[in-house]
Amino acid sequence: MSQVTCRRVADPVDWAEAVAIRLAVFVDEQQVPFDEELDEYDRDAVHVLAYLAGRPVGTGRLVVDGSHGIVGRMAVRAEARGAGVGSAVLGELLAAARGRGVRSLQLAAQLHARPFYARFGFVAHGPHFLDAGIWHQRMDLALGPGDSTS
């Protein structure tokens, strides 16, 4: 089994790879409208790419607002699911959050993905809601000093 590596998006080529993954997963596979996928938060967010066998197969982003962060746009190409790609992406985003002094994180999890995020300590809160035609639920994670959740 190939090892998953992950790094932060650093240039326009990386950005194009991240967008291609998001479009393949969200727009093509899940039928999210194209005009809802890319947004005003992309410009300032921390984006990461995950590689499997040297090929970009996963991405995610972190939007930071002071000591609060929002994890989102987590996407893994269908052929790479189950190989630890999502865990590598989320681990890199958590490291980025800690490095920026973020104390609390939130995300909107697709309902089927809640157990994945729960393994990292995220806790589901509130009602289910539709976003781009897909059912989600808010999940939160507190990051304390010296927290080692990953």
C-alpha cells in the first residue's frame, strides 16, 4: 500500500490540483452546483493537498478568524478512499490550526462523514440541515494548549 503524503498548497499549480479534486468530488460526483463550490473564503484559506503514489487525490481547507477556524471542502477522489487520505488532510489542517493559535474549530459534516470527524474529537451539535442539496450537521472541536488530537 502506498503511503499518503500531505502538504499545504503553495502555488498556482497546487491550487489547480485542489480545485480539480473539489470539482470532481463535489460538482461531478455529488452534483453540487458549480457556482456554490468556489467561494470568497478560498482566497485567504489554508489549503492542503494529499498525494497517494505521487498523485494528488485529496484536499481540504481551513478558514481562520482569530482564534476560531472552519474546516471545509474536504474531498478525496473516489479511487483513493479508504487509504487514509482524509485522515492525512484533516491532520494537516489541524496542525495548521494549532500553528495559527486557533482554539476552536467547526465544520459542516455530511451526515455519512460524522463518524470520521468524531474519530478526531469533533462533536455533533444541532439539527441536520441541507447545504447544496446534501444533509449536513455542525460539528465542533475545542483545541486547548498542548492538545494532541490528531
